[in-house]
Amino acid sequence: MTAATRSGPTPVRQAGGLLRHRDFRLLWAGQAVSSIGSNVTTVALPLVAVAVLDAGTFQVAVLTAAAWLPWLLIGLPAGAWVDRLPRRSVMVVCDLFCALAFLSVPLAALLGRLTVGHLLMVALSAGIARVFFETADQVYLPVLLRPEQLPEGNARLQATQTVSYVVGPGLAGLIAQLTGAVVALVLDALTFLLSAILLLRIRTVEPRVHRADQSRSLRRDIAEGLRFVARDPYLRVLAVFGAASNIGLIGYQAVLVVFLVRELRLEPGLVGVLIAVMSTGGIIGALLATTLGRRCGTARTLLIGAAFTGPPALLIPLAAPGIGLAWPAVGGLLIGLGVAIGNVVKGAFRQTYTPHHLLGRVTVSMHLLNYGTIPLAALLAGAIGARYGVGTAIFVMTAWLALTPLILLIGPIRRRRDLPAAPAAS
């Protein structure tokens, strides 16, 4: 599969960096508002389940599982489809689909027909859209930017996404406190609509994808992406590390709202504020990642990020009312710092290291492992919480997360200063 020469405006060469790049600014703004809305949902949807529908610990965990289950169900074919379709169009359709899904929640509540099953269908639908959107987004960024601009572009996008981790939960808690959690989902729907409008204003003409072999089946395309990841020593280790760390990371997050509301007796507004504080480290990490990669080397920066992601998780189970809330705040802050550093470095590495015609399939193959463990982690955390208590579930998940950085010591990353620019052999 090869790509035609890019046509249309080329603002990437303007002086002043990416802030002068009109199309990148539009992509950046679209992702920013969409991410804020999505992170409103991460708090608002469980609050609706707990406060409005009186859902149990396991039911709330299933909501998280439903949002990530599509990576297991359709992740691989989605990567192959994205490599065949215009990526911006895929992203716009996903935004509009999510807007309709989230608007259905307040409408159902208004009609008195809102159920946990409805919330599950919304979470699942939004998860399906997310698979396509995130895969297309990863492939679309190299269309707008030159390879040397990708680290800066990824850092800016990661920093903005991390800001949304702070702003979104805070907004969700505030809106839930003032008007109810259901209303917060209206804000989410509006952000997806705005994101679609911003994406439609991008002028850069995406190159047509020409398939050298039109008769190739979807199965062969999927297998090619899987083989590339499985045979590459760097991508393989990063995929396994991402999968393992997400078990602990999403596992404790899946039951965190229940823990804060029912065990610590926190008000919805304080829940949103605490989760926002726990996310602030991601902003610092995203801003530091590019500088650390330059000064310390990208491979070493990955190890630094992993060190912050793991052991600090052990602070979260120490949470207690009052001053004891400082423990999860600090632990979450350090975890966010490490996750953001790792995501910036890994994102830029994958985009420059992988042949572009394989990028969608390679991205989704790694995401299949990275995100495919998330629904299993959420269900596991919910089951442990329902059987042994939500505090025990938090402890088990964070203890697992603390051990995961050891995985990066298995492959060649530990011996290098920088990650390679291209595979050793074609």
C-alpha cells in the first residue's frame, strides 16, 4: 500500500512552530474540547449510575468495561479499515455518533426511562466510536506534520488531553453538585459536536491511499499488522507493558468513584476535585516529555516515566477522610506524570518508526493489547470489590500497577539511550 503525494496547503513550513500551523491548531482544539467532554463522562456516568440508579460496585465497574470492550471485539478490523478510509471523515463521523449517544441519556432521564442497561449501551457505543477515532487520529497526525514535528505535536496533544483529565472531572463534579450528573452528559454531547465542526475546517488534503493489491483480504491486512508488532523487539515490549499497566491503572479507576462516595463519604463536587488533582501530574509530564527525551534519550525517558507510573500507585489505598486525601492526590499526580511522559515518547516513536502504510494496523494491534485488558481489569476490580470490599480492590490493582515497570527491563530498551528511528531490517 502506498500513498500519493500530498496536495493542498502546506502551512507546516511556516515559521513559528506548530502554533502557526492552522490545521494543527484546528485538530488540537477539536481534540481538546472532545477530551474535556469525555473526561466529564468518566465521572458523570458512574455518578449517574450510583446517585440516580443506585447501581452496585460491580455494575459501575461493568460500565467501564463496556467502554473499552470494543477494542477486543473490533479493534483489529478497525485498524485495517482505517488504513483503507479517509481518516478525517472517520473522525468526524465518530464525533457525531458520540454526540447522539450521550444526548440519549438526558432524554431517557426526562422521559423516566433511564436504566443501567441504557448506560451500558451508551458506554459501549461510545467505545466503538473511540476505537475508530483514536486509530484514525494516530494515522492522521503524520499527514499534517513532518516527522521532526511529531514529538512536539504529540507533546501538545498529550498535554491538552491531560489538562482535560483535570478540567473534565472538576466540571463533572461541579455540574453534578449544582444540577445533577445527568446534565453533565449534555455538555459532553456538545463538545463532540464542536469537535466535528473544527475537524471539518481543516484544509490539508489527505493523500489518497492506493492499494497495490486490491484483492488482499481484510484478514491478510490484519495479520500483516500483527506480525510487524510481534516480530519487532521494541513494539512488542511496549505493547505488553501497556497491557499490563492498564490492568492496574484502569482496574483501580473503575471502582474509584464508588470508593470515594461510599467508603470515604465524599460529596460529588469533592470527588470531581480530587480526581482532577490526581490528574494534574499528566500536564507536567506532557510538558517535560520532549525535553527529557532530548536530554536523557528517548529510551531512558521511557524508563523514567515507567518508574513514576508504578510504585507511587501504592499511595492510593492509604486514602482517608480529611488530610488522608493527600495520599491519593499525590499518588495519582505522580502516576499521571509517568503515564504522560510515556505516552508522548511512545506515540512519536510509533509514528516515525512504523512504515506509514502499516501505521493504522500497527497502532490498533498495540491498542488491542493495551486497551483489550481494560474491560477485563474493570470486571476483575468490580468482582473483587463486590466480594471482598472496594478498598481491597483498590489495593490489589495498585499493587499490580507498582510491579509493571519491570517489564521494560526485559527487552532492548534498557540497553539504549535513544529508541531507533527505523526497524533494523525491512
